[in-house]
Amino acid sequence: MTKRTSAKYKIDRRMGENIWGRPKSPVNKREYGPGQHGQRRKNKLSDFGTQLRAKQKLKGYYGDLTEKQFRKIYAEAERVKGDTGEMLIGLLERRLDAVVYRAKLVPTIFAARQFVNHGHVTVNGSRVNIASYRVKEGDVVEVRQKSKQMALVLEAIALTERDVPDYLEVDHSKMTVKFVRTPGLGDVPYPVQMEPNLVVEFYAKN
């Protein structure tokens, strides 16, 4: 769990965007940053500022990963042949906590990380409690039998505010998820615009 988990709405307010698309986000009421000077922060961003903001937004979306974690994923994406931005998105979406969140088995990405860490899921029948575990195409993620009646899970499945993307095959009656394929940016249902190309530019210069 990251230190900012208890204040996750601050990320929304800092970005001025409802990055998870949640109905309770304070940005739905006020589109300015936190703190007494929040309303003044409307200055035009420099190229560096724009790139930094894109990185912070993407990093924050996946449970506010640490810079060390995020940079490690970026470095891996950079080593793979192809578009680095697309590879970055694919690697982020292959995280086990992201798959659990995308499948609507929990309400938030923060809850997904905790859910995995507490040992509530299996991958191909084996218990996995590492949120950053990377699933492969064809892997089947399932909520453990003793966890299937948890209120958190049942409430998340009933939510209508998010759709399950087509790169996952989800059976909510069995609480199973098959990771069909690695998505690209255009496949991922982000509520706001993500710009991995700017993240690539940021790391290329810094």
C-alpha cells in the first residue's frame, strides 16, 4: 500500500481531472488543486511540466506507483522492440492488481492492490499475493473460494460505472478472469486522456 492511498482524491485534485471516473471525485465539484492556493494554479505549463504531468497522471492511475517502480516498468518497455508508449501501457495492464481492477472484482485500483496482497486471488490455480505480478496471455485469474462472498467483491461486481474491456474474458458468476491479449492504448478504457508519448519524452530528456 502506498502512503497516498488514504488521500487518493488528492491525485484527482492535483491533476484537475477525475482520472478514475469515480462519481465521488472532488473534481466533479471543483476543478482546482488542493490547498489554499489551489485556485491560482492555472498557469500554462512548460513542455517539461506537461510531460511531468502526463507521467504523474499515468503513475497515479495505477495506484500511485513509486517512481522507482514506474521507472523500472518504463525501462522494460523501452527495451522491447516497438512503440515504447504502447509497450508501457501493455506492461501496466498486465499487472495482477490492474487485471483484478479492470475485471470489476474490486471498486478501486487501491483496493485491488490490497486484495491481491492479502492473498484473495489465484493465477492458474496457484495463490499469488504480489500486486505487481505480471500475467501472461491465456492466464486465468480467480477469486479464491473463501473470498467470493466478500462484500467488497459483490458490491464491485454490481457497480455500473465501469465496463470490462474486451481483452479480458470475465465470468462474474464464477469470479474468473482470462487475460486474452495484451492491450494497446486504444484498448484501455481510461476515463481521461492518457499520453504515454509524453511520458516517453519525459524520460528521454531526464
